[in-house]
Amino acid sequence: MTAETVFDLVRQTLWITILVGGPMLLAALVVGLAVSLLQALTQIQEMTLTLLPKLLTMALTLLLAMPFMWAQLRAFTEELFARMATIGGG
């Protein structure tokens, strides 16, 4: 296994991590900013107010993005196993 192969695997792993985790994190960020803006405009200073909208948004995003996330993870895992088989000679 060469250094280029290792760097390529690390790059692919980081990209898959961004693709899989990104939608939920982005949705939570947008909802958190919207609720914080609403709190600032209405002067409501309740720290727990953002929890429920974020949880609901992340759950909905997970349900909607799950097929995409699963396909990305499955394809990456299959490619990783194929590379392991060629490296191991099996």
C-alpha cells in the first residue's frame, strides 16, 4: 500500500463523512439560527427553546436523507472491501 493510496482513502473517508453528516448538521444550524434570531427579536432568553425544533428538524432530515446516506456508505464500504481484497491478494 503506497502513501498515495492511504491519502486517497483518507480523502474519501473525510468526504463521505461530510456527505453523511452534513445534511443533519446544516439543518440543525439553520433552525438554531432561526430560533436564536426569533429569541433575540422577542427578547425571550430561554436556553432550552431551541432543543425541540432542532431535534424535530434533525429527525426529519434523517428520515429524508437516509436513502442517500445509506447509498453513499454502502458504495464506500464496497469499494473499501474491494481494495482490501486486491491488497491482500485474496
